[in-house]
Amino acid sequence: MGIGLTPGAAKALDAAARPGNVTVPAVDDTAPLGSIQAKLRETPSVSDAAGSGTTQINNALSDAWGGAGPLTLRIPRGEWTGPGVVAPPNGAAITYQGHGLTLEGAGSGEAFATTPVGSRVIGSSAARPTLDLVSNEAARRGKGSVWISKIRFDGRQNANVPVIDAGILQGTNTLEKLVAFQSGAGDGLQADRLTTSSLSDSYFLQANWSSSFSGTRTGTGVKVRPDVDHGLANIHKVTSRGWRQGFDIGNDATTGGAGRALSYVVSSCEVSAAADGLKVRRLCEGLSSMNLYVEGVPGTAIDDGGKGSIHINPYVVGDFTTGADLKGDSAALFGGYFGCRATGATAVRSSTVYGSSLFGTNFIWGQNGVGSNVATGLHLPSQANPSVHAFVHFGGWTNGTPILDQSYSSDHGGARQANGSGVVGYVPRATSVANRIIPTLSRGAINLHVDGATLWEAAVSGGGTLALVGGASVQRLNFASARTINRITAPNLPDKTGVLIFTNGNVTFTDTGSGLYITGIAEDLVIPAGELAVVEYQVLPGGTAPVLITNVHRSRKTVFTVATLPSASAVGAGTRLFVTDATATTFASVAAGGGSNKAPVYSDGTNWLIG
């Protein structure tokens, strides 16, 4: 890799070199200009004392680190055992920036092999990572200068101690083609920051990776606990097997950290033989997961408590309890496949604070649509903001519940609070599913949930207050006798809007200028007996919660017998109707019933007159 060193620098490094351990040639015309290439002997000795292997690596780094320029250390094929590799070496108070670090092995070998062929670093300490990337500079950052590739790292660490501690990496750092094998209770990889850095083409295996899940799993395959806000990390083609948690990104109240993980991308990754798959915590915002494969996970495949996450085309199969639990501040699920095989399984549960969107997702009942399990496709639990837009497909459902919607209250089928509720565009494929198509609705339409009860005259107090029941947006009213309303009380009303359906009129609304307002008219709103009217209203802000009547839709009954005409004074002068039993047809004479004449009538404010 490039030319090498000035004669003075080469001499100093040669003097510091340990025989048989590290050599730095005076001239290396294969290295980049100004770079240093440290070299280990080709094969570690079988007679090395325990710990000497990683000590040799640390010594090689230490001997060569002081040079001006990036440092490359190639680790030959073989097993290098010891307490662990630390870079910068021995806690050196120097930065990666300006020096750089490349650790490159001869290959990580077959990930699942017991004795892999390649470069294998084995950590002998339960309290230290096998690879620890540290720095004592004030900023303690990788500065985009770390590249680690084609090495296997083994460890038997205690709980919360990883095989690889990536520490704080900022810039275009790259960790690729690695295998991390954990035989203890610790994690695979931990990081405080992976700012604009990449982790790719790697395996993180716990000792139980090959067995079906049973009993207790420990550790996390890849864990990120941000110390400060950072983002734009890329985790690509990473397999995590055998852990309690496959991937765990972000902070929440249980982790104690305050830093946010922003715009992380998790793509083409796998979790299997683990208790849970991908966990997105509260302080993880804008995460995108794409083509996530989860199998043999009995817990939750995607546990999303973050903000604004999007999951594209996940493939989730096996005996999971919950395929995707969307419970943060909004989430979107595009495409994907959820095979509900376990009894009692739920493919997707949506309880996001600001609603969720599901498009083109397949919920398959049973193993490839075959089985006898009782499962749930889409579950909407009771919650504050259960708005869900779902264009999904159900396949093979002959048992279980394709949609379990508990966001509606039992008495009126309406949203309990806030933003309304509903599944929009539910389109199952299975012809055996009842109610196979729910039409696409607007949010306003979703909020119009009708109460099952009908209100009578008793709902209006002697003082003129109409007391609505529950939190339904739509109420039916059937008044046999006239009532005057000057105030409306509407507890727990979704979205602060509502509709009153008067099936028999007999009501007058009075604009009081405080408790009740009527838009667009300067007089009382009179709905006479026998008239069908739909009244839209809105609850206004304010301590007394005044109500504004915004729209009135009326379907007037115009044909009566004289005896059934509404009060002429109530309808007001100028109102015209039609009677079928007038005794006379003389213009402007007072209408009298019991005859056989059909004639128009009008109100003069006191009586009904022919004409």
C-alpha cells in the first residue's frame, strides 16, 4: 500500500519493532503516500501464551500509531487470542483524525462454522470487548477514518458487554464483512454513535443461533444507545441470530439516555431464533426499515415506539406473538407479508399516537394460509387517536379475526376521543370473510359515528339545554311536542363537531349570543313538526364551550290535512304548505278541515289562510 516512510521515521519504528511481532519496512512502495503499514508475522505460534495474540495486535498498533498518515494493519489467517484489541492502542490520547485506522483480515470465514477459516480474534476477558474502539481526545470521535473488514471476533462477555464496542464514530466509517460470535450473556455490537457510518455484510451470532427458540435468550445483536443526537447511519445486510433482541435502536425512559437516533436505515437485514426482532425506541425518529426478514421469533418482530418510522416490505413468518406493533408517533407500513401461524397471534397492532398507514400489506392466516389457529390480522386497540388508513389483503382466513377494532366504544361505535377512528379501504382477498369491502372514507366521514339511542323531548331541560349522551358525533332526535333549545352540551365529542338528525321537527333554536350561535341568520331557527332536518354544529373554544350551528339541511313535509298543519305562529308569516281536506277554496279565508278540496295555504303569523 504506498510508499513508506522517511528514513528517520523508518529507523525509529524499526528500533521499536518487536522481533517476530511487527515489522515496518523502511520502504514500502505498495502503500499510499505518507501511510504506514504495520505487519504481524504470518501465522500466530501455537505455543503463544494465553493473551499474547491480541497483545501482538495491540503492540503492532502502538508501535506504528505515532507516524504521520493513515495506519493499516493486516491480520493474517489464524487465531489471535487475548484480552482484546483496543484502538487507539493502550488508551492513547490521540485522535483517529489525521491518522486513520484500517484493520483488515484475511476473511471472516464461514459464519456458522465451528472452526472457521480466516482471521479470528478471540477475546478471553468477560469484562472487556474483543474489539474496543476508543479515543481519549476531547471529542472522542472516529472522524470518518475507521475501516474494519474481513475479521471474525469471538467473545464470552458478561451481560451488557459486547463483542465489538464501536463507541463513537462520525463520518464515513465502515465496518463490513465481519462476524461477531458471543458465547456469553453480552451483546454483539454496541455503539453510542454511528453518524453517517456504515455497518454492512456482517453476522452477529449468539451461541444459540442454530436452535429454535426456547427458554431464555440473552443479549442484543446490534444495539445503538445515542449519547447525543445524531443520525444517517446505514445498517445493511446484517444477520442477527440467537439473541433476546435482534436490533435495538434509540433511547427511552428505560435506557436513561437522552440522545436521539435520526434517520437510521435498516435494510435487507435478518433476525431469527431470537426472542424479539427490531426494536425502535421513543427517541428514534425517522427510521426506515426495508426488506427486513424475521423468522422464528416468538415475541414481537417489529416493536416500533419511535416517531415517524416507515417499514417497507417486511417478511415476517414463524410463531410470532405480534408481527408489527406500531405504537409511537405515527408509522407507515408499505407492502410486506405476515404469516400468522401461532394461536393467538396478531399480525399488526396499530395504536400510534397520530395514526398509521398500511398499504398493500398481506395478512396470511396459518402456515401459507393453512392451519386451525385463531389469530388476528389487524388490531386497533382502544386509544386516544386511532385513525388508520389501511389498504390491505387477507389470504386464507377461515378462522380467527381479520380485523379486531376496539377503538370504537361499545355503546355507539364511535371514537372515544380526539381524532376519530376507522379502517379505510379494507380489501381482503378471501371470499369467506364477512363484510369484505369497507368503502374509502374521508376523515370527516369516519368521525360521523351514530349513537344507537334516540333522544326525546326529555333531553331538553326546562331552561332550554339539550344534553347529548356519550361521545357520539351523530344523534337522532324525535320530538312529539315542540321544544326550544338555547344551549347544547356535548361531552367527549370527537373532533368537536357533530350532527343532529331531527326526524319529526318540533324544535326551535334560539341564538342567545353566548351559549348558542347560529351562522348566517339573525333570527330563530324554526324546524316545524313533521319536518326532517339535519343540523351540523361545532363546539367552540372557551370555558363555557359554546356551540355554533354551521349548516342546516331540511326536507320539508309540504302536504297536510288542516288538523295536522304545524302552528302558523311557529312557522312564521309567509310559510306556504298544501292541504287535502279544505271545506272551502275562497282566497284568504281561514282554512277549515273536513272537506274534499285540495288547496294551497299560507301563514299570516296567526292563522292558516287559503291561497
